[in-house]
Amino acid sequence: MQLENKVVEVLKTIYDPEIPVDVFELGLIYEVKIDEDKNVEIDMTLTSPNCPVAESMPKEVEDKIAMIEGVNSSKVTIVFDPPWDKDMMSEEAKLELGFL
């Protein structure tokens, strides 16, 4: 689906301010759902519940996704189950951060 690819492209432009890797490669995005009306719902997590960007990052994700042409609405839900750990990162992110 083209819209889903665009959503992922935009997610790859949003970075955790403490880690030089985007939220998608970090494994913070658990699910992207797009309904027939092009409403986008994203389940994401943070590296920790006390993350300093706990309020600003989900808002940034929502705002940037909402700006994609064709998207009707954007909603981010923060979940901590399952809890994030470094094994959720892509190979690229692990390499970038020296875990490989």
C-alpha cells in the first residue's frame, strides 16, 4: 500500500533526541493501521516511561503523519506492553549504535 510506505518514510525522519536513530529503526513503532477513510493510527512506545520527550514525540509523529497528502487524520497511542528493549531495533540501528 502506497500510503503506508509514505507513513513509514515520514516516521524515518523523526528522531529520538537522545539517540541518533529514527523512531522506526529504533523499533518504537509497534503498529501502523490505516482504515478505508485514510485515518492513520499508530501504536508506539518510548525507550522508557520517563523519556523526556514522552509528550512532544508522539505529538510530532501525529503532526507529521497528518501532513501527508491523502491522510485524513492521525492518532498516536503510546503503549508500554511489550516494553521496548534494544532487540527491537533494526540491524541498521544496532550497527549505528555499536550493538553489533
